[in-house]
Amino acid sequence: MFTRTIEPAFYDTDALGHINNTRLPAWFELARNDLFRLFTPDLNPKEWRLIMARMEIDYRAELFYGHDIELRTYLTRLGNSSFTVTQEARQHGTLANLGHTVLVQYDHQAKCAMPIKGDLRKALEAHLHDAPE
């Protein structure tokens, strides 16, 4: 599992006084960088080997400015060429948001999915966990 801590900025809030729901996809993408480095260690976009096939976020509770947010990133499914990344946003230990993103290892030149093999598969398997209910 990868973890990152976000310190929300004032501009992350909305008129209702809590963190705007548009911030979560951006924070979740930032938190996926550790996972992205398994595929592209220097994050060079010219060497990128992934595409996003799907993303969904369950908003379970409000997040607030002035308190750190812990982002947890791990895999909940590993297929032949695709995998599901599950991400949690927690504040004060409480699960507030749960995201699921399906990523595909992809050959951008050939325009097709590529199987996940060898050491890369082993590295991804090390990050497999069950999602919270």
C-alpha cells in the first residue's frame, strides 16, 4: 500500500465550507504516482505505458480544510493487462472517499493492451489488498 498526506489549501474548499469534490480525482491521480513509477520510473510521458479505462469515486463523508488528509493507494484486482487501483481518502482516521480506477498497460504505438508479466506483475501483486466495505 502506498500512502501520501495532503494538506488541503483554502482554495480546495467550496461555498459549503468543505473540500470540493473536484479535488479528489486530482489528489488520487497524484497519489497514483508511486504506482506509475513501477511502469515508468522517471514518469516520462514519452515512455508512458498506461491508459485509464474507468474511474469512479464514492463520496461517503465531507472533508474539511485545516486538517490533513491521508490518501491510501493499493490494487484490488490484477488481470492480464489491466488492474484496479483502489484509493481511500481519510481524515482523522475516518474513510471519507473511496475511489476505483481501472488502468490498462498499453502500447501507444501499436494501439493495443499489453500483458503484465514478470517482475512488474510481482511488484503489482505485492500491492494487492481487499477494499474496505
